[in-house]
Amino acid sequence: MDAIIPQINEIQELFATAGQANVFETVQFPNIVVVGEQSAGKSSVLEGIVGQDFLPRGIDMVTRTPLVIQLNHVTKEDPKRKREPKPIAGDWVEFSHKRGEIFEDFKKVREEIETQTVKLAGDGKNISNEAIVLKLFSSRVVNLSLVDLPGLVKNPYPDQPLDIEEQIRNLVLEYITNPNSIILAITPATQDLAASESLKIASQVDKDGHRILAVLTKLDRMDNGTNASEILTKRVQLPRNIKLGMIGVVNRSQQDIQDGKALSAQLNTEKEFLFKHYPGICHQNGVPFLTKTLNELLMKHISACLPPLQQRLETMKSQYENQVTSFDKPVNNKEETMLSIITEFCKEFEKAIDGWATKDKEQAGYRIGYLFAHVLSEKLNSADPMENLSPRQLLNAIHNSTGTYFNPFFIQEKTYRQLLEEPIQNLEISCLDIYERVYEELLKAVEDICNKLKDKLHDDLVRDLYPHRVDELMADSPEMMAYKEDVMNKTEVMKEAISKIQKMRETPSNEIIPKMVKSL
């Protein structure tokens, strides 16, 4: 099962090429989501795992889009290295938005991330939900799939949106609510765990902590005379449930980065620090142990997620196949089809208005009847036609309407008409209000009927076309032809993805940990 993670990455790539932009939300693929506050050491941890300086750095927020990092282990003899005009000797990166282009210079990788970030999120301090996908190939990495997210903030910078905290939280929640994700919560050892925002938001979606792995950074910056031994060994009561464990790491300081200290040299520094200060648990902490743990956790997690993932893909495949089948039923008689649509609509509308013993929600006919029988009736009965007319005023109006032709036994009709104008105007307001509400109910009825009928007419094929663009449904328009091609492509993608997952499930479980991971 050595290739289980790369195969999952390939399936995600298939979805991306098929037009499924947000594949994580569509299918909920297993992945590791990295969560932490700004300046908690997220970038240093990721670069330690990758073994390369490639992430943008700065004093303020530099990660403003999700960054999907797919690590692929390739040997020195791997066929993927055979490129023209010469083979690739070292590590290299490929971006999903620049297919076919290879980046061997990691300074250019950093520049490309910065450029694409500006393209997606703008020049300011805004964030974007659209992800940058980066595939890194190296003989020194283990197979992993990580999602780096913008750091959680408490107080926005002056040039940031006032709701930036809420925006980032919503983006983080969008990824970690995926039940198939592992949450890598980055927390500085110099901070009280109870105040850790990363653990707080992780516990919000996983109260039992079955998906949470905590990483304590900055072990070397704790106050003299203190260390994190009791926390790392869980000899003290932790404020949050963390079932996947807690691993301490020592990253490069800002001064180390400015001095150009290599990541390989930092691994040696970390090893010496852990052996000196945490001798009993030094082999259970550090970036190499973290990398190995993440690889094993992700592969086991993927193995557990394969059955429901395959089931989800089977369902989606079936939906697309039904649409493809509907394409084989062309509309030969346009007039007959239109008449059928209109007839069916009229029947449904008549049932909705005249009444039908359905157990669904209240129908338009009942709601309209209620407006007339109760709401309007109550308003009319409560109206007082004499509200602004006293008996003296009424008598004056009768007398004045007769003029010189006074007759105490006959009151002219125009007198009543003039007296009724104002009360009727008052009632008109109530009637117009009921008219608007009845109109809204009729529109809702039409919308409900259209939604009901569209499932009978080529299913999702006319989801965006019926009823306003029925003419396009009846003809092989360019839009319809493109839609058909898109659905058929997605059907093939589903078949290929299911085939890959089936092969992964057939692989013996005792092959789950690659040999190169065991050697770490």
C-alpha cells in the first residue's frame, strides 16, 4: 500500500481536471489540515517536514489562501525524473495552475506562491477560499497530503477587513469539519494550552479529539527551569481531548532564518536539544518523528475512509450515468413535448390551488384561503368606517350635499359616495397588502411546481434551464452540447476513481507502512 496517498492525490487531480473545483467539499477526501495562530510556527513546521525553504514569510499575514501540499516520495531512479532535455536530479515542484511546468529552484516556488496568492486574494490583506495546489517530489520526503490555512487572528491589522477574524475561522471550519480530515493543531509551548486558538477551534468540531494531533513548537524558548515533559507525556490533565497525541518540535528562530541556517543543520540542533532536555522521550518528539507519525496516521485514516469514500463516488457515478442515459432520449416532437410540459404544469397548479391531500408542506391553496378567511377578514371586521366621522359631521355632510334642494325625506346617493371614499381608501391599504401576499404565494407555488417537474424532465440536465430556457432544452445548442460533454467526462472520472479505490482496498493491510517510512 506504498502508493495509497499518491493515488488519493491522483483522484483529487482527476476531479480538478473534470471541473470539480472544490474537491474537498464535494467528496470529503482524507487529508491533514494544519491549523494555528499567526506566528505559532506553522511555516517552520511545514518546511521542516518538506526539508526545503519554500513558504513566503513576513511580519504580518502571508498565508492568505489554502495551500495544498502534496508530498510524493520518488527514488533517485524513479521514471518521473526522466525529462527533456535532461533528467531531474534533485527535488522539484509542480503547480496545478501551471501544468507541465517544473520548478527546481525553491526561491521561484516561493515567488510563484506569492504571485498566485495576489492573483486569488488581491494585493491587500484579504483572504481567498480558492486553494493553491503544490506537488513536491523528493527522495527525502514521505507521502503526505497537507493543507496549510491562514493563521488564526485576534486583532486585525489596520489595512485588513474588520471581519477578517470571522473570515479565517469560517475558512478553517470549512476544512476541519470534513470528518475524513486529520487536524494538526500547532501551538507554541510558551502559551497556555487552555488559551490555544488552534486547539479550541479543533475541539469545536471534534470534541472527543479522535482527529486531533497537537504539535508543540518553540520548546527551546520556554522560561528557564520549565519544560513541557508533563504535557508531552500527558501526566497532567489537558484542557482539550487530544487522542492522536502531542509532539514537540524545535524550529529555526527568525535569526537562524536570516543567517541562512540550513534545515538539515536545524534537525541536528533539534536532536541535540531533545536528547539534552527530554532524554526519556526524545525519540517520540522532533520533526522526523512527526513526519513519520503523520504518514502512518494518514495512511491508516485513508484505509478506514475508503469504503464510505467509494460508496460516495458510486452514488455520484450513478447520478451522472442517469444524466448520460437521458441524453439518449432526444426530443423529436417539440410541440408535443411543450404541450406535455404545459399540461403537467396545469395539473400540478390546479392541485396546489384547489386542494390535494398531500402530506408535504402546506400548499398554496390553503395558505391563500387562510389569508382571505382569517387575515383579511380580521382586518375588515376591525375597521371602523365611522372612525374619523362624528354624528355631527355626518349630519353636516347630509345637509350640505342637498344644497338649495333640501328634502328631509330623501338623501341623495352622492352623499353616501362622498362619505364612503375615505373609509374605502383605508380598507384599500389592507386589501393591497393581502394582494401582495397572495401574489407571493402564487409565485412560490409556480417555483415549487417547476422544481417538481424538472426532476421528470431529463433530471439535472434541465436544472438550470427549466422553465426559462426550454427552447435550449429542445435544441442541440452549444451550451447543451458543452453540458453533455462535461457530464460524460465526470462520469468517466468517477469510474476511474472508483477503480483506483477498489485496487487500494484489495491491497493487503500488512503493506500499509512503506519501507522507507520504517527507516526514518
